[in-house]
Amino acid sequence: MKSDWKETERQAEQRRLMVERQIRARGVRDERVLEAMRTIPRHLFVPPALRPRAYEDSPLPTSEGQTISQPYIVAWMTDLLRLKGEEVVLEVGTGSGYQAAILTRLAAKVYTIERISALAESARTILSELGLDNVEVVVGDGTRGLPEHAPYKGIIVTAGGPRVPDVLVEQLDEGGRLVMPVGPSSLQMLTVVEKRGGRIFTEQKGSCVFVPLIGQHGWE
């Protein structure tokens, strides 16, 4: 990352405590994920008025009716991808850009799709200012994926849909994993889809609540 962005000692300490008390304490053990969460300045991805709350154990509203997920949920979903560092990853639902920023520390290349152009532009600006150059922000319907860069070793969907879109599973590489909240708007189950030996294996990991996944293969 660039060295010209500034933060206070308090923000750095809050981020360290966030990782130890909210994330490691809940069972995320991958040191690469923990280091990414320690490194990326979450306060830059929330509205200025909410920056004092950036490292709280809760989601926060951003703009355009969207949210930035609870830090633990970001770390948990990232951990479930089991990234090693050489992968090409697709994110559906850029939002603030925070999840994409975390992924840049763990994968070789990140493509992230956002349907709201204002959010995409804001995320693109922050990611660029942080010097994260292995990420590309695309405006479009994320439920359709991004077939021109497929297949992906990891796909992460940061909005809740009624089902895992078949088109996203088709873009998943052999040995790849897809993580997505699935279910009605009131409550979803965090679902992991893995492609092994040409077969699809699905596992539910726990409950969560996300904003709705809007698009052709999501909610209308």
C-alpha cells in the first residue's frame, strides 16, 4: 500500500484489538487473513461521520442504502475461501470496497462487480489511493458473474440471494470455492459451494443477514 495515507495511533490500536477480540477469538486462525484484517484501514471505507465506530463489532451503513459488513463476517467469509495467494477471485457486490481490499492481500487478482456506479467509483478511488493495484472494479449485474475472466478459484457474494446462481457455479474453477449468504431477506445461511472432481458439494456454515442480492439471478 502507499505510505501517504494517514491514521492515528488510536485507529491502529483499535484495528489490532478488532482482530484479536472479534476475529481470532471467534475461531479465525489463518494468519494471512488476520494480517490482512490488521493491515487494511477499515475506517477509510466508512462515511467520515462514522469513522469513530469503524472498528466496532457491527455492520455500519454506508451510502446508497448499503452497508459495510461486521468485521468478523468479512474475516469469516474470507477464511472460508481458503486462499493461498495465487488465485484469481471474483467478488459480487463491491459496496464500499472493503472486502475487495482484504482480498487483494490474499489473492493474485481480484475482480469485483458493483451494480451501483456511484459505489463502484468511490471504491475504485479508495482502492487506488491505497495503492492496491491487483483489483479491478466493474459496473454491472454481479449475479451474472464475469465470464470473460473465468474460471475463478474463489467467488464471494456479499449480498443475500434466494439461491446460488448456476451461472456463478459454472464460473467456478476445479478445486474452487464459492461463499454466499442464501435465503430470504430476513435471514440467510452462509453457504459454501466447492467444485471437486467435476462435482458440486454444498455446505451451510451458519446464519447471517445481508442486504439483498439484486439482479437477473437474484432478487428483482
